[in-house]
Amino acid sequence: MEEQYQFAHIEAKWQEIWRVAGASQVAEHATKPKFYALAMFPYPSGNLHMGHVRNYSIVDVIARFKRMQGYNVLHPIGWDAFGLPAENAAIKNQRPPGEWTWSNIENMKSQLQSMGISYDWQRELATCHPGYYRFTQWIFLEFYRHGLVYKKKAAVNWCPSCSTVLANEQVVDGACERCETVVTKKDLEQWFFKITDYAEALLADLEKLPGWPEKVKTMQRNWIGRSEGVEADFHITGRSESIRIYTTRVDTMFGVTYVVLAPEHPLVRALARGTAYEDQVLSFIEKMKGLNEITRTSAETEKEGLFIGQYCQNPLSGEQVPIWIANYVLLEYGTGAVMGVPAHDERDFEFARKYALPFPTVILAPDKPLTAKDQELEAAYSARGLMVNSGEFDGLDSEEAWDRMADALEQRSLGMRKVNFRLRDWLISRQRYWGAPIPMIYCATCGTVPVPEDQLPVLLPDDIVFKAGENPLTTSASFVQTVCPVCGAAARRETDTMDTFMCSSWYYLRYTDPRNQDLPFAKDQVDYWMNVDQYVGGVEHAILHLLYSRFITKALRDFGYLQIDEPFENLLTQGMVCMDGSKMSKSKGNVVSPEEIISRFGADTARLFILFAAPPEKDLEWSDQGVEGCFRFLNRTWRLVHQTREAILHAGETPGQLDDAAREMRRQTHVAIQRVSNDVGVRFNFNTAISAIMELINAVYHYKEVPDASPAILRETVEAILILLAPFAPHITEELWEQLGHAGGIHNLTWPALDEDALKQDEVTIVLQINGKIRDRLQTPADMGVEALEAQVRALPKIQELTQGKTIVKVITVPGKLVNIVVK
RNA sequence: GCCGAUGUGGCGGAACUGGCAGACGCACGGGACUUAAAAUCCCGCGAGCCCAAAGCUCGUACCGGUUCGAUUCCGGUCAUCGGCACCA
């Protein structure tokens, strides 16, 4: 009776052996090419979920494959350990957030280890460890030193439920991306990172990332939102000030019939002061303040506005136009003021129709007759066309007029070309405890003073009170009260902590030198390992994490700490793990726990299924039966080795003379080597790689029953199966490799080389078509010439019958594949 | 509204450069083994015409085009998903 596949025993055995041996530890290497494989590090929520399993299985296959190909592979893991859930748990349990976090890390670490992933555990890091966040603070200070951090009072996004501010990127559909509470606006003094200084570079360098999915690059482009336009001054009639507007359609400037300011625009109150309009204006402003962000900025909200009693002058036409305020103009974008061109802008059109403002046409559609009356317009015309009613610019094409009018404004010093971005500066302050404290001190005499580098880290205090709705750091007297590093007087510490995205924007750099006590990373190490050759994670980070990381990398490069322009060479965004058509989530109750699957079938089965069920970038539908199928496959592999083991152990070194069946078996082995190498190494289609191995197993099951099956060929095939399968199912293959009498470990082998000669076939099947429709098939020698083949095909009775009475127009022959006879 | 992606059997998916549509797996059906069941092994499995076979016809969301030949290329339509959305 043959031995059973005891996955639990085998997996525990090899995990211990690998752990003791430090099997995946790496250091810089003088000659081997390096490869940096990275999965987005997890938040220590407490338990691994299937999304993690998928993410880490994908990267592990890549890492193991690259190792076998001779690369020096860095494959690290760590914990994105700061954040709100720990703090909420602290409030609930009245225990410190660190306690919750570290015990979660411990638990998830053992779950991760049960998956048999080839991490270099020596490099493990956690962002909540003082040895790490010390350098998060260090980076903050570097940015401060270089003028890329500033503090300003602004109307910021506030999540009432999380009681903290949020970055623009963390507001999704007007709600908090974490808890989905509707975000409000609050005027607060906050710390910002000047990501907008890098807007142009962040946009332009997307071109340097051919290894990124187009989808992610498009999302970043949209988020950065570059637009080319003109700023122009409309002089306010009877006053000294001007209103500066921003427009991308300077060519429509002769069609301006009003100018609109955002209600919050600083000029508004001044312009209304003491006029008959003042009361109305003030109450309109109040009304706008009361609206939440979603209704305020939604395109569906009806446009609403108010004339404020003043006029200004069109800088090009000289015309007087009324000044309005309206809800659809945003203070934060451009100059907070726009010109209204109802005939050529959809929004202005809607607004003008509501308030009976005129809409003169200044650009004619190419096919539109000049007779069309302005008031009969049914919609704004926003495309290019012929300039009319535009003074000296009449008759020009609108695109040419754009440049001429911009020139005219610049010459008269009434305006200038301006590039605008939708991207705003990154708000990094958080009114929370469980994050890296912002290393700044407020002194009554010296002002805002950075904490000196040698005083880092600014440690999180323990003497705090956790209460909902309050920043816990403000309750720690020992933390708040400090001395000024400049003058030594009593001073107050900054009590805000940093956005956790700050911590996760540089962790991939720390892995290259994780225990450095003096610097976030040493130059030679970071230069050796960076950049990340393959990064894998969920598409939900397309903007937040991936944009911030690119920014931090570029800035650190400019400070002289890095040589790279971009952190992540290749990016793979994996799909979600779904069940019953929707993403597995606790709230939907459709979760399958990795722990349960691993205990029932083993880690190898779990890994294999999650890689086999779908290509990595697509969503994956969970199937319990599919898991069982993969388990069956591994059992089949196990039995195959045990059934052929005796023959293999006694096989001679050389196969000798091969018969047809042996040659065909050998061919199939090398077809599989070719396919798996390409699918894993080039295409990242792990599902088809696994299919190819399954096919090879099916083939050898038949071959081993053939009389006189060659033991040497059996050995080559079975060993190839194990090696090809090793990156996917590391434990079972390691065990079976040992059982076949090999020492030294399957994962230390070199990836099998392809024997091109073995792929050659003596005979091939040729498809015979008439007018493109398949009529027959023909076995021919593989090396048959085109003419001989065509002659043979024409002579076939079936082909003769089908072409009888018709004229053969031409014959198309694809050697080794098909012959198509075109008849009339 | 704009941008991007996707659409193939009962299901997950394959077909890499325009050349045998449906590999591989799941489910299902049949058979072998077994006292029996499980496990395992073998065979079948897009639809229609047909008792069946041989054979023929249709078939990759829909309509059309290019081509000897289209799941693949081009134009249009529809549907689903994702991102952005009063950004001037």
C-alpha cells in the first residue's frame, strides 16, 4: 500500500527546515543580477484573508522562479502597522493600540508562515516600530528642510466619525474612504506636503513606466489633471482691483457675458460691502457653507447664483459685464473665478438660461450657417470652429485664435498663459494617536521649530486617555510640554501625527537596509536593490499609495539620497477574490478563511487554486470544488512519483535509443518547459502555466502504462513536473524531490533548459480548407515542401470531389499548418 | 457626461503573431474496480438536423466591413464593471 499525501506533516517539516536554514535570506551580490519582488505590505488587521493569499502567492511564484533562473532575489515582508483600527480597538478595550497591533502581527505572521512563502524574514519591519518611524520623521524633516512641507489654515476635509482630517485622495464620492461617513469641511491649520511641485514630473514620468497597467496610469493622469489655459484680469469698474479668472478657452473671450466668483472668494465681501446687495450676498455665502461637499460639487446639483451689483471689463473686447457669485465655481481650483461664456460652455449655458443672461455666438461650427440666432441655441457649442463677433480675430480658426488671443493678453499685460493642475497638496496631519508624531515644536519666541535629528524619534507617549472624538496626544502632558530646541524655553509639541500613507510611501526603500540605525537606508544598499522590479497589489492603491510613493522617491532623489526616478519598474494589479459574484468581505458574509483551507487541504493546494482559477489581474471567483480539483491534482502528482519511483531510482543515466512513444513523451516534456517558462516569466499567466503541467501529468500517466516505457524518460518527465511545479507548490515538490533520492533541495536547482531539438515532430497534421472552411485533415511529414504538399492535397479524392467543376483560383499554404484552396 | 476595461459552453477559463474555437479544471453522464460506498482509473460532454453513425449547418454580446481565412484587425451599437466628474 502506497504512502498517502500527508500535506500537514510535509508542510510543517519543510517550513521548519527552510526557517532554520534561512533559505530566502539575501545580501548584495557582486556578480548575480538582482531582482526585487514585492507585494504591498499588509495592514495587521488580525487575520489573513484570501486577497492576501492571492497577492503573496503571485509574488512568491515570481520570486522562486527568478531565483531558479539565477537571480539574487530580494523578497521581503513587513507591516503597515499604524492606523485607526488599532486606536478604535484601544478605545473599545481600554488597552494600548500597540498591544492590539503587535498581537495581530504575531498572529498574521504565523498564518503567513504556514503558506510557505519565501520571505527574507531577517528584513521584517513594522511602521509602528520606533526604529522605523524615527526615519519617517527624519524624512518629514528632510522635506521641511527643502521647503516641501508647510503649514497653512485651510478648509480641509473632516471625517466626523474618525474625528480627523483627510487628504483629498482619501475622500471617495464625498465620503471617508475608510468608514464611508460623509465628509465635512473644517477650517484648520494643517501640515501639507508640496506634491504639487512635482505634478508635472509625476505626470510626465508616467511615460517611463511601460511596465505599468494603462488603467493605473490613466487614473493617475486624471487625478493629476493637467490643463493648459490663460489667466486674465477683468478690471472692476469704479475700483482699483481686478478679478483674475482662469480659462482653458481664451478663444471664446468675446463671448463673455458675465464673470463668476466662488462664494468664498476673498473679493466677494469687499465688493458687496455697503451696497444694497450685501445682505443677499452674505446669506448666499452662509447657505453655501451649510452644504456638504457632495451636494456642493456634484454636477447634478442645480446651478445657483447671485448678481452682486458690480461690473468689470473684458480685457479683450472692453465690454462691461456683470459680476456674479455661484455655487458651481470652486475656490480651490484655478483662481476661484471664471468667465461665463454661455454659447460655448455647457455649464455657463445652463446658468445663463436660468438667469436670462445673453449668449452671443463667437465660434461657428463648420457646417452651421451664419444665420442662426443666438437665442435659438439649444446647447452650448464647445468644439473648434470659425471665429465670429470677435473683433480682429474674426475669420480665424478657433485653435489659432487661442494662441493669438493669449499673445494679445500677454502683450498688453492683462493676462498670461498658465498650466493648472487638479492635484492639490497632500494634507498629512491627522488628529490621531496611532501614527508617527510630526516632529515639530512651537515656541513662543522662536516660532515653529523642527525637532533636531539627534532627538529622533519623537516617541509616542503611554500616559494618554483614549476617548472618542478627541486627539489622545493632547491628553499627555509629558508629551505636549517640552522645551524649545533653539532657546531652551518651555514649548509645546505638535500633537498631530502623520497620515499612515506617509509611512507606506517609503517602506520599499527601508527593506534594502532595514536595520540601519543612522539613516533610513545606506546609499550603496539602496542603489544596489532599487528599484522594485516587480510590484504586486490591489488596484485600490492606484492613486493614493502609488502616487505618494512616486512623489517621495522623486523628492528623495532630488535631495541626493536616491539615483532612481521611479520606485516601481513593473506593476501588476491583481483582481479581487470574489464569491457569489461580489468581493469577499466580512460585511457581506461571503468569506472563506485561508486558515480553514490550509488546514483542510494544505498551503500548496490553496496557493495552486488561487493561481489556477483566473489570470492574476482579473477578479477570481472562489470555488470550493475548484479547490478540491487542485487537491486532487497534487494527490495525482504524489501517486505518480510513488508509482514510478522504483523505475526512476534504477534508471540508467542515458535513455539510449528512443522509440516513437518515448520521443513523443520527451517532446511533451519540453513543450511544457517552454510553456511554463513563458507563462511564468513573461506573461504572468499562472493559470495556463499550471494547465501545462496538468497536461504533462496526464500524458505521463498514459506513457508509464506503455510496454517498454523508458525509465530514463520517465525520470526526465517526472523530475521536470516537480521542478516546474516547485514555485507554485513548494512543499510537496521539495518532499517528492527528496524521495527521488536528491539532496540539496529542489528550490536551489536551476530552472530547466529547453531542448529545441526535442520539440521537433516527424509528422504534423495539416488542416485542409476550401474557401476557408475546414474539409479535411492530413498527416504529413513535418519537413514536406510546399509544392509536394499542394500536389498531394490536390490529389486527394475528397478534395477532387469537392473542387470538381470549379476553378481553383489560388492555393494558400501555411507550412506545417494548413492548405486553403480557393475555388470559384 | 468623459476616460479605461471587459463580453467565448452549465461554470472558472484557453486559443501567445489573423490559420483546427472551447486547452486545463469544475460540474454532469456512462463504464471499470468494489459485496457496497468513497477514492482511483478509462470514456463522453457547445447547439441543431439525425434512432444512431457518417456527414452537414450554426456558433466567440449585436450589426456591418477588410481578408483565401476574423474570438483576434477596422467602423458602429448594446450591456456590464471600474475610475473621474460643475476642474472653467
